[in-house]
Amino acid sequence: MKKVWLDTDIGGDIDDALCLAYLLRQPACELIGISSVGGEAEKRAMIADAICKAAGRNIPVYAGADRQLLPSSLYPTPDGARRLDQFPHDTSFRKYEAVDRMRQVIREHPHEISLAAIGHLTNIALLFAVDPGIPKLIKELYIMSGVFSESLERSLNMPQDNWNAWVDPHAAAIVYAADVPVMRTFGLNVTTQLVLARSEKPDLFQSAVMQAVEAFGSPWLEHHEMTFHDPLVAACLFEPELCAYRRGKIEVEFRQEQRLGMMEFQASSAGCHEIASDVNRQRFFEHYYKIVGT
């Protein structure tokens, strides 16, 4: 069993909820905690708790950072929260509790915790700042962020479309400068290959947990396609061969306003980071369906 902590900005893009459903159903996963990050972090925690309860699971959930490290007028809120009245969930979450609990769990289980960060990195940066010894005590850190493709960068509204780094670039810079034993990053150059039309899997949302995923993701799906960005991070914790990887060094821009959050990768066999460079789309979806079921 692999001990996993999920840090998520669940409540907007449906991919966070799809990722959580995977971890709840993955038999090799001991999901030891979930932390929320982003505007109205306590409502995001409620959404995560509701999905866990729909799966018949009682997972510890903690609300995390509600704001970025430095003052910002950007305050994204979880549109999916409008569906909370449809599902049982706890309501006693308080902002900024997550980091203390993450620190405690990692200290209790040194070198055992796989940390999956699928939102912006404010909670993780605060954790590393509060306890600088924590990075070396994490088994591995898997992150959904970045683009790592010049052609894709030109086609996107950059740097904003690199959301998880752009929304809190200072947090991203802190995390990528940390000395973590294994740090793998999954960027849009790979995850954008995982678009799924509803017609490809019409029975995807039949089970109780997947019905909750669909409900909380429905505001997003009204205006966007369904892309499995975050589920790839979770799946590769258990099936890393779903992707090919390159080793090197990632630098995060946090000084130039027009490039905030942009991530530059320099390939090097001596680098401390890995990025996913390709994904086997067919194998990924076959694996996801097998784990999540219908």
C-alpha cells in the first residue's frame, strides 16, 4: 500500500474530482489525508468530503490556504459548491488548518508519504517554509503544472493558462527550489492529450462516487471539455510507465510580471526534477476505467 496525501483546489475544473475518485478506488492507495487550497478553501474541503462520503469512505480532510503567499486581487471560488446541498458532507472545516496536519503526518511517517499536488502550490510552499526539514522527509512529490512545449505556449493564453503556477508563482518557486527526493511534474504538453468526450465513455458517471464527481463538476462542464489533467498525476503514482519522462531542472519565473509562473525546463542528467514528456493515452484510460469502474 502506498500512503498518499492529496492537495487539491477541487470545486472548479472537474479533473480534481476525477482524480480523487481514482485515489478512493485505487486498491493500492492508502489515502491518508486531503487538503484544500484556493479561495473558499473550507467549501473546497466540503466538496472533497462529500465525494469521499459518496464513495463510502471517511478520509481526513483539512481546509488549507485561502489566499496566495503575496497579496493578490485574484480570488477564485469553487463553482461546484453550489451542488453541496445534494450530498451529505461535514461543515466544520476551518481555513489554514491543513499545513499543520500535513507536517504532523509527514513527521510521523518519514520517507513514506507520496504527496500529489494538483492545485496551486500555496499549501506546499507554506509547509516547506514552516518546517524546512520536511522536503527531505517526503517520499515523492507529484505535481500537475507547467507547459514544457514552445509550440503549445504560443497557442495558449500564457502565462495564465499555466494556472497552478501562475496563480501563486512565489509558492511554485519555493516548492521547485526545495530538496525533495523525487519530484515529477505533469504539464499541459502531456495532460492535454487526455481529452475525453462523453460519447467515448457514456457510462462513466454511473456509480455513486462518479455521480458525485459529475455533480460537482457540472458547472465546469457547462463551458469546458473534460480533460484528465489531474488523474494522470494520481495514476502515475501507481503506474509510472503510463508516461515517458525527462530529467532536468525547472526554474519558475516570479519576478517579471508578464511571465509570472512560467516554468523553464533545462534537460540534464544531473537535474533534480523530472517532467512527463509523453503519455500512452489508450493505456491511461484503460487503467482509469479499470480502477474507477462504473
